[in-house]
Amino acid sequence: MTIATFFFFTALVAVATWLITRGGGEATDEGYFLAGRSLTGVFIAGSLLLTNLSTEQLIGLNAAAFDEGLSVMAWEVVAGISLVALALIFLPRYLKSGIATIPQLFQERYGSGVQIATTGIFVVAYMLILLPFVLYLGARGLSGMLQLESRLGLSEIQTLWTVIIFIAIVGGGYAIWGGLKAVAVSDTFNGAGLLIGGLLITYYTLNKVADGGTLFSAFTKIAEHDPDAFRSLGTMQEDVSWPTLFTGVLLLNFFYWSTNQQIIQRTFGAKNLAEGQKGVMLAAFFKICAPLILVVPGIAAAYLVDTDPAFAEVVDGKADKAYGALVASVLPEALGGFFAAVVVGSILSTFNSVLNSSATLFSLDIYKHHLRPEASTREVVITGQLCSFIVGLIAVILAPTLFYGREEIFGFFQKLNGVYFIPILAIMIAGMLHKKADGLSALTTLIVGLVIMAVGTFSGTTLFGSGYHFMAAVFVGLIALQMTLAALGLRRDEPYVQKDVGAVDLTPWRGAPYVGTGLILFAIGVYVFFAI
């Protein structure tokens, strides 16, 4: 029954996506890479959420909560604030330039050197860091949910390889042949399933903890067993201590939700600014509420390990097995197949979104812009599909190699992201602050930042006991470096002035400032509530 419902729901989403997107103009640059600039707020929100809510959150963040408790909700709640910044500050600028990629904005602001460099950084980072991480944790979670090792009669590593290859084949189909519109539509269907399924996991898990009592009694039992489980502010000994909320954690969130091509590409496909802002704000609300799905089950799993010997035996002390064990333990058999399909959908969402972004970056920013400016539309799309295939293939090969057997995977992943997040964000902000900063100053800052972050990350360098504080110090130092270089003569003759290319209607959503303020207060309120 579990396997049958898994394949049924997976096939249902694929068929529904094909029916909606067929004949949608994916053979054109704009149709394939930007969904024909036709996305409304609901599809933007759904795609933003599910592209993000993949295994790095669903399994990785619950694993972090298993070890450290509620304080890891920072990765979700602070994201809500970052999305407000995207809606109010960055999105109007992006849509004004009519860009399809972040490097195109750097081309306009700084010139070809920075554009080529950032394009290469994004594609390589997606191929070597993000995709292997998503594939590995996705395979780990799906194996636990469907109990694939025993069903297939394979070893742990053989099962991981099998699932990784399956995910790559199915996800590649969406991204390589469907383009961004197929990605966004399938994301929305799977997002609805993930929301329902995730809440069901939380409900059934709390029921198991309550053992006949009310859901609220489950929270009481967990808090009595571990008084620190629901503490919103992490201690100095934890990876996400409370001071990091104002340094590296904030910066990583800020980059991820305002400058990361893989995430914000769907906002470039908005039919107008108002729809884009509505979609981003809706996503922000759900991100602030996301700990119900992404953190609470991990906390409950830690309690069950201490109180349920059978569950503890399945988890075997490995935090990244906790979520899969919960699904197999608490959900009815039919619902287990449904939720496994939803999880596959979330994995596919991130996988195919990253492939689509990689194709967009290479095809538009490198191939068409520099290698073959005279290339036909069809040739550009085919080149993007080939790029997606190569990136996906390398990621499949690397996934088990990089992460198998490693502890604290989620924190390790975030620190790897910082290697390129911090330098790119620094030149973005410096370019906004100093209108005369030129391409050479930005390129120099970018290279220096990559070297410092790489050396610091792999040598374990910290500041005041935290690698996240080190990130913040490097970020401030890089902005100061670029400002200094500009003052010493590496600057434009005339201040940079952004031009409106008329790609979409830039009339803002009238309620955006008020909704944004409310969301920021909501995020702060969540922290205050669990801190007192």
C-alpha cells in the first residue's frame, strides 16, 4: 500500500503539471527560463517555498533540532524577515532591469568580468555543494520512510545510490524538458502536499508523545523531560547561539532569499511587481510558521529516543535518520506512501530548480552573451538542457562521497554556503551603497573574499567562538575593501543609474509596506514568546 500510494501521487503531480504547462512557449528563451513572465503570486510563493523546503530543511533541519532544540528555527523565522527585504528592496530593482539572472545585474552594474565570475561561482557551487547535499539527505530520508533497505534487500550505501539515481532521472525530466514553468507548477502541487503531510507528521508525532493525552500535553512532557527543548535563543555552546542571529545567520539568510539565483529566479518570472511582492510576502508568512513542520518533529524525535526503545533502535543515534524513522513510525501505511511522494516532490523541486538555474546561468550569461551571440533561441535552450544534464550527473556522483558518514551535516552545509554567499553579497551591497564603485574594485573584492572564506571555512577559523561571527567580520571587511578601492581610484567616471527596460509593470502592491511590517513584528514576536 505504501509503495502504491507513493507512485500514484508522484504520477498524479507529473500528469497535472503536463496538462497545465503544455503549449506554454517553453521553446523560447523567456518561456523556458522565466515562464514567459507569467507567474502569479500563488505560484511564486509555492515555488519559493518548495524549492527551499527540500531535504536540507525537512530532514537536515529536523536533525539539527534533534540535537539542539528550538534554537535552530533561526534558519526559518529569520528567513521571513529576509523575504520582506526581497519584496520591498531588491525585487523592484530586479524587475526594473528585466534580468533573468543575478550575474546579468552584475553585468549591468560592474561589467563582463564580474558577470562571468559570478556565473561560474553559482554553477560550480550548485554542482559541488547544493545538489549533492539535497540528493544525499533526500535519499537518506526516503530510504527511512519507505524502509527501502529491507524492501530492496540492499546495503545502506547501495540503497542511497539507487534512490539518488532515481531522483536525478525524474527531477532532470522536469527541469531539462519543462523549464521554469513546469518547475513552478509542480512545486505548487507538491507544496500543498508538503504542507498537509508535514502538519500530519507533526500531529501524529505529538499524539505519539502525548500517549492518550492532548496535543498540548505533548509539549508539556517534552519540556519537563528537557527544559531547554523549546528555548528560542541558543546558548553560546550551540551552533546557532543567539548572537549569531545578528551576524552570520542573518547574512546567510539575507543572501539566500535576496541574491541566490536558484531561489529568486521564480520571482524574475512574475507577471508584474505587485504579483511578485504578493508571492514573496505569502512565502514569508509560511516561512515564519515553518518550524511547526521543520523543527517540532525533530524535538519530539529526541524525546522519543529517550523514552521509546524501539524507536531509539531505528534511529541508532543518527540525527539524520530521525525524520524518516518518524514517518515510518507514526503515519498510517497509506499516508506513508503519500508523504514519501511529497518528500520526493520537495527533493525534485530543489533538484530541478537548481538545474534550471544552472541552465539559465550558463546559456544566457556565458553561451549567448560571450560564446555565440548569434545563437538561435532553440540552440540556447538546447545548450541549457545539456548544461543541466552535466551538472546533474556530476552532483549524482559526488552526493554520497561528500556527505556519507558525516555528523552535523546541516551546519557543515551552511558553512560551505558561506564561502560564496558572503563575497557575492558584499559586492551587491557595496554596489548599492557606492554608485561609482567599478568592476575592477568588485572583482578584486570578490576574489579576496572567496580566498579568505575558503581558507577560514576549511581551517575552522572562528571569531568569538563562532564561524558565523567570522563570516560577518569578513563581510564588513569586504565592503570596506571595495569602498577603499573606489576611494583610491577604482571607480566609474559617472554614477551608476539603473534603467527601466519596461519588462513588466512596476506598480507596487499597495499593501506591501504594511504586510511587510506585520511579518517582521510576527517574526520578532515568535522569538519573544519562546524566550520568556
